[in-house]
Amino acid sequence: MSATKPAPELSVLREPLREISGEQVLAGLTAALSWLEANQQEINDLNVFPVPDGDTGSNMYLTLRSAVEEARHAPTPDGADSVLAAAAHGSLMGARGNSGVILSQILRGFAQGSAQRAHLDAGGVALALTEASAVAYRAVMKPTEGTILTVVRDAASAAAASAASTDDIRVVLDRVVTEAHAAVERTTDQLQVLRDANVVDAGGFGLAVILEGFARAVGDAHAAAPVPALLRRSGEPALRLPPNPGDLEATGSPVARRGAAAIAPREQGWGYCTEFLINGPGLDVEAIRSELSALGESALVVGDPELVRVHIHTGDPAELIAAASSRGRMSKLKVEDMSAQHHDVLARAEANEAETIGTAVQERPQAPPKAIGVASVAPGEGFREIMGSLGADIVVSGGQTMNPSIEDLLNGVRAVNAERVILLPNNGNVILTAEQVDPLADGCEVRVVPTRNLPQGISALLAFDATASIEENVERMLAAIATVRAVEVTHAVRDTSVNGHDIKLGDVIAVVDDVITQVGSDYLGVIEAVLQSQDAQPELVTVYSGHEIDEQEAAALVGSLRTAHPETEFELQAGGQEHYPYVLSLE
């Protein structure tokens, strides 16, 4: 038996941890997600860039959440390599924003460095972190120091140095976390934009938080995923957060703005944050990266021959989308107006300043209202993104069991900044509330198209023409929603009898255009029964999966439907809605 390297004095009071399995890796990722969620807003507050992916903490959280969800269903749960491979794939599918895409590449590199290792020792952890750094750097066309890239590189260097002197994984991870936080503090001196705002890099801090959550869980094999009691490590220096807009100096004058609120609008605008997936097979990642990166800035094009994730800031999303669509099948398209977001940042800062000093500030000149716009209601991040990409100017959160108030809808209509607004309630319980908005919307005509469900709302948006009158648009939308059948699949919340069906608590039920038509024990069986009951088979079925359905489960269900109905085209989208595991649109 070969002698093991002595652990430093730091670990003498505990048994050295010399290897970790897939179960411990999953516990570490789960704890990292909890730790990241607790720090999410603080990470967001560090942002100094006026772009949609400036919600760094939120984007990293959503990306890691997708990774953890897929890791929980790894083919070999006790294999570190299997769990990390699943997490890497999940993070690529769910990556959000610039920070989320880079995080997905860090996880991908970690998985590559752990390949064919069911158990990781200290050297394996160091190797995986080194590969994580290398993959992340390769993903960025023009790597910038003082960012998350610097933090992962310095953390990897600390891991390698520590693993050379100890085989205790706890000690290695402790040094990794300490160095990650130290690297975060150094970012202020590495980037001028951070020095100007006197803050540290948000993405770098987010990664340090993730590493800390992971280390805490792995270091205590008997602990459940911790709910953080602290926002950062004890003994670490306080983060340099920017002041809230409107905070006062000792003189009584407002503190100068920092971060995104301090950046003047660009005359030419900030462009559009455009994200999507390209599905293979046989994708040439390098060729796609070269072609698409030339069409914008902040380009991140990552993936493999089967799946490529694209994130680019561009002034012409249509040109980018056209180029991408020639390479493969696109999905999860998201286009966000960064100029509009920056305007919101400036408006909030101005409002906060006015409230603090108690005097009205001079109003910022606003763009004149456009002729016609659309406000829509939707639950679930996926549905909100879909409706935004289809032309909804504002999407108000709400739906089943969370109906928006009249005030919520009125505020949404006002945010559209249009002379005439079409309001899509997308739920039968919201229609009456929506009809009360027009008398309250001074200076704006509001017309309600009574969409009773989300598929109808999407069809209405597809029929919208910004160059047509409000009367023409209402007529087009009413015609469009009449051609759609909506199927909402959920679980019975009580025993009952409806339409000749004896329903028990927990049964899977299908609500077709507000009528319960099918009851069963599983999603596929109930959906199949709905399709079989149609007078004519639909040409297109779009399946929107709910937040409780993981991507693999949804893909398997749609695959089964495609096999059973070869003449029908099926599409799968992540709706993210609660209460309804699946919502289907039949056209």
C-alpha cells in the first residue's frame, strides 16, 4: 500500500476526505444552488452593465438550477462522472445570459476533466477545475481579465497547488474557495468599469458563491444541503456594493449614480440580446462560431455537434436568426431590447432620487407613444419569454391561482407606452378583470381580446400586425384564436364526478377548451386519449412543459407522440407554468 500525503494541520481534527462519489457531487451542486439563491440579489446588485444579462445572479441561478435538475436524473447516480456529465448538459440547455453561458462551460470543463472517474480524489478535483478554466477561456472570443474567467483560473491554480501537498479534498476545496474570494476582490483593480463603480465583478462573485456552497456540502458528508445563514464567508471583506440611487451624502445631496444608472444612453442604442439553441446532428461548432460572431458583440457560441448554444448582442436579430436557421433547427429563441432595459434602469434611478430628496426631478424626455402595442398575461418564465419574442411589449405575470389585479394590468398597459393597447388575458378568470382596465387608462384606448388560455394568446400574437389598425388586429386575433384548441393537463385536487368521469384525488385530467374530457393515471395516456378523440388529427401540436417536468421527461413524451402520430408535427417548448405539467396547442 502506497503512503498517502500528509494533510496539513488544518484538517487534523477530522478524518481526511480522500474521494467523493456522484452522490456527494450532487449534494455539493444542490448546496451550491441553495447558496447561490441566497446571494442572488446581492450578485445582481453588483452589475455595472446596462444589458438584460446584467441580471447576473438570476441568470447564474437559473443555469445552475437546470444543471442540478438534470444531475438528479444522471444514468449512474453514484458515479461522479455521470452526475457531472448530466449537470453539464443541463446547464447548456438552461444557460441564461452571458454569465450563464460561461458557467455552463465551466461545468462542461469540470465534467470533461472528470470523465471516466466514478470517484474523484484531490488530484481529480484539481484536474477537473483546471479543465473547467481551459474550456471557459476557449469559449470566449476575446477573454477579459477581472471577470469570472479570472476567478475560475485562480481557483484552479489554488486547487493544483493544494493537491500537490495533500490528498484531503476538504483542504483542497477550502483553499479553492479562499482563493476564489480573493480573486473576486482583485477584479476591482483589473477592470476600469469596476473601478469607476467601486464594485467587484458580479460573475466572479457568483462563481465564488457556487464554489463555497459546493465545498460546504462536500466537506460535511452527513449534512443536508445547507440553507445559508451568511451571505459570504466569515472573515471575508465586505463586498463593495454600489449605493442605492437616491442615497444622500452628508451634505444632503444625492450620491452620484453608479453602475448601469450612471451610463448614458447610446445614441445608436444598445441593440438586442439574442439567445437560442441550434439542434444537430452534425453541427460544425467552429464554423457556426465564426459566422455568427461576426454579426454582433459579446458573442458566445458553445456546444457540440448535437447542440449549440448561442448568445450574441446584435443590432439586427433577424439577420442573425436567418443565418442560424440555415445551420440547423432552432429552439428556445429569446430576443430582448437592451435599450429598453437601460431606459427602465435610468427611470428607476431617477424616481428613487426624487423620492429621497423629496423634490420632483426634471422629467427625462420620453419617446413619443407608438400607435399600437400589446400587453399579455402569462405564468412561467418560458411562456413569458415566448410571448416577448413574438411581439408582446409587456408580459404581466399571472395565471391560474395567481390572477393579476386591475392595478397590475393597468401598470402593464401603461408600460407599453402606446396610444392603443391590445390586452390578452390568456385565462378565463382574468377576462373580466382585463375589461375593467380601459376606463382607467387615461389617454390610452385598451381593447381586450378574450383569450381564455395560453395557446390562444400565442396564436393571437402570431396574428398581430403593428402596421394595421387596432380594429383590424382585433379581428385578425379573434379569427386566429378560433382555430386553436387548448389542452391543459393537470391533477385532480379532490374526488368528484364530471361529464361522466369518476375522478379521484391525484388523477391526471385533461381540460380541453375549459371542459374536462379525459381522465387517467399518466400524462402520455391522457394526452393520447385527447388526440384520439379529435374529429380530425391536428396538423401541428405544440407541447409546453411545466416547471415540474424535466427536459428529458418532456422529450420522451413528445417522442412517443411523434411515433404514434407520424402525420402530425410536434414541437416542444419549456413553458415553465405551475399547476399544469403540460399545456398543448392543437392546430
